[in-house]
Amino acid sequence: MTIKELINNIIPYYNKYRQNKNDITGTEAVEILWFIGDFLKQYIEEKNVAPHALYRQIYGKSEGEQNVAQKSYITRDFLSRSYRVRNIFPENNDIKKYLPNLLKFRLFYQAMPFIDNPKYRFSGKEKENLYKLLNSNKSYAEIIKKIYRLQKEKIGIKNPRDQKLKEMAGDKEVFVKFYNYIYELFKNTDYQKVQDEISIMDIEFIKILSKNTSALALDGLLMSDFEIPEKLNEKWINFVALVKRLISKKDSLERRRFRRLIPSHRMTQLGEMIYLLTTENLYKTFR
């Protein structure tokens, strides 16, 4: 099996998951990831390749890098989860046996360290109780809360996702402030004021900033590195520095966290508004 054949085998399952992940049960999601993991396992054993090296080959480039051919938009994180699922369940039928009533895949993902990590793996009664929790008729919020409590007790994790979001509160403020500033430029309908605001910047730089702002909205979109111009207007400098920091990350974790604070469509809208500032004709098309 070639890399191309492997990707072609995975894509239908990946698309099925991405298109239906909000509607399918956790059990169904785990089953989809199992099949993807099974293709990965076959290739890994056939080619004797390290899993993480294979994930890089499938994705085709490091997330955030430029000028590198990309084979797919299937992230390394997603591939890693799929391979872990396959290794947890030797047979696909085992999923319905152990997870018949799983609400959402995220519940299982958060519990994975207690299932496949040798350092934290449960056994006996603890393992039985964990699966009972995952299959219980409690609400999603109740189950995830109990899993976070287990993480805190057994691993020392204090809901790191929420902690990271709190750390990015300042980034959210920078984005919102800049969004409102740009929006005000259009409300004035005076392109001369716009020219006064952007005169210190090269038009090509503004276009690159526009593209990168829009690219933050979704994993896999092309981003271009740039140098921050000297003597930037103070209304621009914080936002430009934020965008540069986010696109420079090799993995997409921080960008994904940022999307939990700022809706993707707002990033796309801001990127479009920045681009419309580049000429008076474009500026006048704003609605």
C-alpha cells in the first residue's frame, strides 16, 4: 500500500466523521476512528514505519509551515487518536461491547489515559467503573466533570483546556478591539481617513495580513510568514503581533483554542474587511 492509497482509504471515513460529528453518537465516532486506525496499523506493520513519522507523511507538511506540498488535511492529532482507538480495541465489535451508550467521542478521548497509558491505566474494578461512567445515562456535563475529577486525582490535570483559554483572554481582547476599529473605518465611509490610517504600511503587507487573518479560521489553510513593519500605528501593532504569533506555531493547538474564544466567521469577516481597505473601489463594495 502506498501513501496515496492509504490516504484514499482514510478520506471517506474522515469525511464521514467531519461532516457528521455533531450528529453521531460517541460510539459511532469511535467506530469510524477505528477503521482509520486499522488502515494506519496495516501500513505501519507493512512498512515498519514509526507512527508519528507516518502522520507527518499523510499530512504532508508541518502544520503552519509554508512552501511544502500538502498531501491531505487530515491532522496528525486526528490520526494519532485513530491509531490509539485501534490499539485499544483489537476488533471493531469490541467497541459496541465496551461502549454501547457513549454520548460523545470527547468523553472517551478524555478517559483514554486510564485505558491505554501504562502509567495511569486502570484495571479491575476501577476499569469497570470507568466504562460504567462512559456508558451511563448521565448528561454529558456530568460525565465530563467526573472524568476531569479523575484526571485531577490520578494524573494531576486541572482541566488544562480551560486554563489555556483563560491565558488567552488578552488575545481575545486584542482581536475584538481591532475588529471594532476596522469596522468603524467602514462606518465612516470616508476612504481618505482609511488612507491616513494605512499610509505607513505597504499594500502587499495588508493583503498578507488579510490572508493570514482569514486562515486562522480553519486548520489546513495556507498561511504566509511576514515581518512586522517598523513604526506601525499603535492601533495595528498588537493585532499584527498576535497574528504573527498564532501563524508561527508549528502545531495548530493554540489556533484551535483561539477559535474557542473567537468564532471562525469573525476571523473570516475581519480578514475580508482588511483586504477591502487596500483600494477605494474595494472599500466601497463593503456591506
